[in-house]
Amino acid sequence: MAEESATLDAPPPLERSPQRESAVDEETRALVVPDAGDLPPFPPSAVEANFARYFVADFLNPGHDQYVYRHPNGLCVVGLASAHIALKEEGGITAVDFNVGKSDRSEMKVTGKRKRNAQHLQENSALCKVCTSSNSFVVRCCVKGSLLEINDRLIKQPDLLNTSVSILF
């Protein structure tokens, strides 16, 4: 008898109208599935998605423009900007020499979790010397940090610097 009175006292279940359900479904769908017209034509590249881009104009000398890509983990990629004077010269870059100062940057081998044997560099430390048919330019570090590796392909193929940066990534 007590069970019968409990079932009689309970409020009737709410009935959903078909119009209300379709409106809720459309709102949920709009939040979950984006409109194809709002999406970019191409997904962002790994560099665009993962790196903050910085441009250093006229670093220590006029025309010595460089870029720095900084990853959230602190890793920085340093390179020549397309406006660098070495890339503007006729014939482009013909040689890259990593033997600057007291040490040869290409002979450096970094090992271990703590990156032993990494060279500690200041903002004005020389990374390499870039040679054209008529001049040579010293490429500087631009940021304070430890040099972990260099691109060995630049020694054998210096013309890689003449190509666009967006193609290399």
C-alpha cells in the first residue's frame, strides 16, 4: 500500500516536444561541428602552430636581418631573414664556415639529458661565417643560450640558405 501511494505522489515525467529536441540538437551540432566556411583553406604548418616568430632587423650592422623561432620549451631556431644583405647579393651564398673564433661549431657534439658539451653563447657571439662571391658576413646568435646543434647540411650545400625558409620547414 505504501508503494502505491509513493508512485501516485511522484510528478509525471517531463515530456519533450520534438521542436525543442531539434533546436537543442542543432545548437549542440553547431558547437561541436564547425562550419566548413569558417575553417582556413590550409591547416597551419608545424612552425606556425608551435613556434613564436621574432624578427631581428639590422642586428649589430645594417642589413644583417635575422629571424628567431622560439618554441614554448625554450628551444630557439636562429636563421637568416629573407631581407639579409647576404641573400640580396648577386650569386647568393656560396659557402658557410662554422670555424669562428676559438672553436669550430661543426665539431661540437652535445650528449645526455643535460646537454653536456653545449657551448654557452651570448647575444653577440658568432655562429658562423656566410660567404658570397664578393663578401663574407658573420651571423650572430641574437639570443643568450646554449648551442645544441648546427645544420651540417649547410657545409656541403650552402645554397640551402638561398631557398625560402617556408620551404625548409
